[in-house]
Amino acid sequence: MNQYVSPSALKPLSITDLAAMKQRGEKISCLTAYDAAFSALIDQAGIDMMLVGDSLGMVIQGHHSTLPVTVRDMVYHTRCVSHARQRAFIIADLPFMSYATPAMAAKNAAKLMQLGGAQMVKLEGARIDCIRFLVDQGIPVCGHLGLLPQSINQLGSYKVQGKEQAEADKIRSDALHLQQAGAGLLVLECVPAGLAKDISEQLTIPVIGIGAGVDCDGQVLVLYDMLNIGTVKRPRFSRNFMTGAENIETAIYAYHQAVKQSLFPAAEHSF
Ligand code: KIV
């Protein structure tokens, strides 16, 4: 089995490539990445996108939430990832309070792109003002709805969002507004599978799920969860891809294949 993509395929993917994948019904695979070594492995396994997530605050830095992560941390890790990447599209998180105003969002997004090498930035919540402002400056934006880890002190716990009708309706309308504001991608975290399916069908932009069922246009997992390493307890919606794998490379490739073939997530990983 040849698990590596051929060198001729190693041209950086663009947002239009990802949009075309949604159009033709090809699932998009994404993993978080924080350093050059894993970036190279993930890229060579053929994963379509790498998210330099502020989850690094928990899995790399050992904090209990993503709140302590700074723009400087994000730039450093994004640069590590982008140095080793050949094909995968790179998204970097704008960390907590780095987009309190549209002007702050633009200044910090520029750092992630110019110094870090990100192709897109992600921010949490229906921050339509920031999204519109960034898009007007030519900065591609990924929205993030459902469970918002940067709001953990308001939420109280990392729990499924959108189970109540009013909550689901709000997520649905936020998703539409975010697309109208110019977001090019949407991450939906920890929402019922039926809601994620509806939103994925309604939006023209790709919807990437994490704990959001199999019917999203793509899937993302935190790398350390799916490799079952580190100190953070693996959430129910993730899977240990090291089980049955010979090594890290084959585990990452198994995840990529499972996403492409809609074999992951299964019902037991969904809400
Ligand atoms: O920071 C992160 O890793 C994320 C994913 C959970 C989507 O935002």
C-alpha cells in the first residue's frame, strides 16, 4: 500500500480547491498541527488541511483551557508548521481576546499570515463585524460555531451545544450570517449530527465538523487526541487511531482514509 501522495501532487491547496472539494462531494480531512515534525507527517499522509489550533494551550503547554495562548505563541507554532508543509492548507487560530475589535483582528491576523505563513485565520463565535472587516482586507476567515472553547468561563463546561431548539436556530442563523459576511469555511464543534447536516447542506462554503457527525463536508480532530498521547482526556467524539496502527504515519493515514470514505465519525462519536 502506498500511503504517500506523489510529489507532483504536493502543491499547496487553496481555498478554491477546498470549495471545489465540497462541490464534488469529496470529504475534506483536517488535523491540528503545532510543529514541523508532525506537519511533515500529516502533509505526507495527504491530509488536506492543518489547523494550528489554540488547543495547543492544552495539549502542548499543559494549561486547563485555551485562554492563556497568546498571538506570539500562535505565530511561533504556525511558522513551525508552515515551514514543513508542502500541500495542506494552513489555518491558524486567532487566540482569546486577539479579535476584541475588528482593528485588533486585522493586526493579529496579519501577523499569523505574514510571520506565521497561515493561509486563513479562524475565530470563534458570530463575530460578523470582525469577519467582514478581515475579508475586506483580503484576509480569508474560517468561522467556528457550536462549542466555543474560548468562552469556557461563560459555558461552565465543554458540553454539546444546540440541543435545544432556540440554541439550534441561533447556530443555524449565525452560520448563514457568517457566510454572508464572507467567511470561507466554518468549523462546527460539538453539535447534534442532524443540525450539522442541515447547516452543511444549507451553506455553500465547506463545513468542517468536530463532534458534529459524519455529514459535514470535512472533519477535524486534535492530533494528540487521535494519537492518544498527552495529558488531556480524549473526548467521546474522537477516536484512538493508534489502535491497530503500526506507527504514527499509518494512524494518520487511517484517519485520512476514514474521513474520505465517511467511515469516521461513526454513530458512537456523534451526538
Ligand atoms: O483549537 C483547536 O484545535 C480547534 C479545534 C478543536 C477545531 O479549534
